[in-house]
Amino acid sequence: MRARSAAAGVTAFVLVLLLCTAAFADNYTFKRTAAGDATAFSKTLRKADFPARLGLTGGRVTPDETANVDSCNGYIPKEHDLVVAGDAESRLHDSARSLVVDSQVELFQSSAMAATDVRRGKRMLARPCQAQAAKQEHVKLVSYTVLGHPKCACDFGSACCSRRRRRSRTSTICRSSRRSGKGDSRRRWRRPWGR
């Protein structure tokens, strides 16, 4: 009987700890406007930005605004002091879902905030950090490539592709991320990886 109550106590403690961790996860301060969201969406990647032979389908999706709990050797970039004025995301994939392109644009209140976010998050683009993130998502990272600064008129952009294996299925996932300040009047990305 004692062992059972001790196990119940430990289980309750672990659940409370998990809830507290989720509650204190760092996240951006969102003060989105319709104009900010429209500006952010105008800068996301679209099907027309890729060769037709890829046969990509998809489009605009609701941006993920959950707190980022990915860490790299205990490092989690600070975010709560940065204000997002616009947020948009698009997701494209081929018919077999072996190629997935995810494009998210976050429009910050200022260019300085965008630069700060990029500086803090740069460490997370390293291959060892991506391998840790894949492990946290219960997938195996087969390969990872940082594509560098995309061909765009933006100061704060990154693009990367990873090959991931879950069970017996391998997928290539390409992500583009753009951070921009509210006053930036830069055009949206055009053919970031060539044709």
C-alpha cells in the first residue's frame, strides 16, 4: 500500500512539474494586426516560387504561435521581450508528402527586434541542435543542410532542409524563416533556391 501511494505522489509531482514547465515556456508577445498579418503573408513562399514539376500543393495555414520548447544543450532563446505585429505561414507538399516546404514570416515591431531574434536563434540552426530537436520529435535526422541566406531582399532570413526518417518513411523538410521589422518595405521572397 505504501509503494502505491508513493508512486501516486511521484506521478502527481511529475505532472505538476510538466504543467509548470509548459506555463513558463518563453514565447513572443503577440500584438498582431490585420495589416501586419497581410504584410507577413505577402512575404511567405508560394507554389509559384517553385518549379511546376515538383507538383506542390497547399497554401496558407494558421501560424503556430505555441511557445517554443526546443532546446539545444539547455539553451532556449529568450523571446518574451520581442513583439510580433504580424504572423503568417504557408505549407506546401508533394502528393507523396516526401517533400514538405514550410514558410513562416514574423513581422516584429522594429528591425532591431528582428535582428535580436535572429542573433539569439542562430545557435539553433547548427546540425547538433537540429539532431536534438529531431530526437525530441521522435524522428531520426538523416541529413541536414543550411541553405544559407536566401536570394531575397531581406536582412534576416534563413533556410534549411533536413531529411528525416520516421519508421520506414523518409521525408525531406525544407523550412524558410523570415524576420522583418514593421517599417521594412522589402518585397516578398522570389525563387529562394533557384529553379
